Amino acid sequence: QAQQAATLRKMLVAMAQDLRVLLIKLADRLHNMRTLGALQPTKQEQIARETLDVYAPLAHRLGMQEVRNELEDLAFAALYPKRYAEIDRLLAERTPAQEAYLEGVSETIRGRLAKASVDALVTGRRKHHWAVYEKMVVKGRSFDEIFDLVGIRVVVPTIRDAYGSLGSIHSTWKPVSGRFKDYIAMPKFNLYQSLHTTVVGPEGVSLEVQIRTKDMHQRAEHGVAAHWRYKENKHSNTKIQENLDDWVNRVRDCLLYTSPSP
């Protein structure tokens, strides 16, 4: 294990010279996980465990949430197929009711923001399988005790619109005390920015709401991969470019000086 960890560390140090190589490596691992069924069971378990322990956290460090979520779910299905199937069944049972509920809430928010002249994209979102299982294990909750299986995401043009939308939503439904987080004013380590709040929605259901600008949404979903999108855009915002350059440097430092656990 120590030798494998040392080898992996050397690989990460080499790749950290150019983060685009990391993106290729993650894409390659994602392809491997999608075709995992062609391998022997022991090899499947080895690759899935490595994916969960190393590659999914790496995608998280790079802010690539879409890739991270898929890697975690594919690894979860390979390592714990019965548990994955059970959570998949429980989520599927709730899907029709959830979709109807989310559409009703989304329509209400669209109407309120339209009156405030805010051009917003309002969509529903669901927790992925591994996130549900992790919350059940870490916090010791049953499936029925997890109230944030679904939520609403609001994408707006400007930061001013984001805070205005927050006020409009809080005036529509009562906010839950202690559940508001301002990641716009205080971004996460990977420059993730968004407003998070939980309100008591229709039918007394706790509803998690995320509010962000279009640029924040791009970085939240694709992380460091969005860096070159801004870099190649001649009209990109200078402040965003400076922040992303700083982000890339900090990710490099993290990879160079933090060895992965075996």
C-alpha cells in the first residue's frame, strides 16, 4: 500500500505541472468506470475503491461536481450493489411525487421573480445515490429522515439579482433558522460560489434552495475545467480570470504537498 501511495503521489506531482493532464486522467477514469462490467470482479472492486478514495475526491478538489457525482455513484454501484439497488428503489418510488412538487415550487418562484423583473432559470435538483447513502451512514439517519433529497436551483444574471431572489424566496416561505450560507461573500476552497438556504415550502416540506449567477453555475458544475473557457474568451471578466488563476495555483500546491492516503 505504501508503494502504491508513493507511485500515485509521483503521478499526481507529474500531472500537476499542467492541470489539463488531470482533466484527461479524470475523463479516462470516468470511461473506465462506465465500462467496469467487462472486468473481473476483483479488478472491478480494486478500481472502484481507488475511484472512491482518490479520483472522486480529486474531482471535488477541482470543483468538477458532475464528474465527481458520477464517479461516486458508479463506484457505489460496483462496491455495494445491494445497497445501491435499495437506494435506487427508494428514490424511484418518490420520483413522480417529487417531480410534481418541484414543478409547482419552480413555477411559484418563476412568477415571483418575473414580477421583480429578474430573468431566472429555475430548475429542480436531486441528491445522487452516494450522497444519500453517505448521509445515512455518517449522520445515522434512515432514508425517511433525509429531508433534502430534492431542492431548487435558481440561476440569475447578476450578484444583485441573486440577493434579490433570496429576499423574494424568504418572503414567500419561512426560512429555516441556521440553514443559510453565503458562499458568494465567502467562497469555498475551490472558488465555489452560491447562496444556500432552506425554507419551509408548500405542505410543510423542507426545501433546499441554491441561488447563483451563470458564471458561478459554470464553475460549480465544471470546476477547474471552466478555467480554459474563460482563458480563451477575450472578453472574459478580469477579476474572474485572476480568481481562477489563483485557484489553479492553489490546486497545484494541494496536489504537490498533500500525499493521498493509501
